[in-house]
Amino acid sequence: MMRRTKDSSLKVVRKPLPFLEAFPDEWQRDTAFRDIWNDWDQHRREIKGKLTPESVKRQAKMLTRYNLPTAIAIIDRSIFKGWRGLFEWNGEEKIVPKKKTEKRSVNIGYQFHRCGELEEDEN
């Protein structure tokens, strides 16, 4: 958010992240967690589902049962799928950190060939 100062110059004012104090200190200091929590708050505002103190308390209780990367993945998955809530990690989806130079492929019943053509998987 930008605000004008007394000398008419613009100053960037960082709004504190809502309800961040509900999480462990280690998570509060983690940049990736702060970014995803900010994204979660923004997502909830966009879908007209403002976070409340009680909902954040329960979300924090659920998320802290997991390690930090899994908690970040849970929030990211909810934003990606457009969900209003955070849901338990059921283990069906694997969390695989992606290297920047590594290409990912997902088996969806088709095999990809070098020329880019699709062929149905015979499995």
C-alpha cells in the first residue's frame, strides 16, 4: 500500500500479515510461509471469505501438525484449486520439490515423444 508523506513523496507501507501470530515463531520468520499466507489471505478476500480469528486459530492448529513444507503445500493446493478452506494432506498427492532446471512429467495415461506427439499409454 502506498501513502503520501508530509513532503508529498510516496512511501510504501507494508501491512502486517493478518493472524500470523497464530503460527510458530519459526514459521513467522520463514519467507516462503509468509508469502503463501499472504496469498491465502488475498485469495480468501477475492472469493469473499474473509479470514476470522477463530478460523485462523483452527487452520493454524491443523497446519502445525505437519512440517513447514507440507503446510505450505496444503495452502498452495487450496489456492490453486480455488477452495475456501484448508484440508488435511491425504498422502495421495506427493510433494516433490522441483529443481529449477529439472523438467516435470506426469503420467496421465499418455506417453510423450520427442516430437511432441501424443500416443495412448497401453497400461
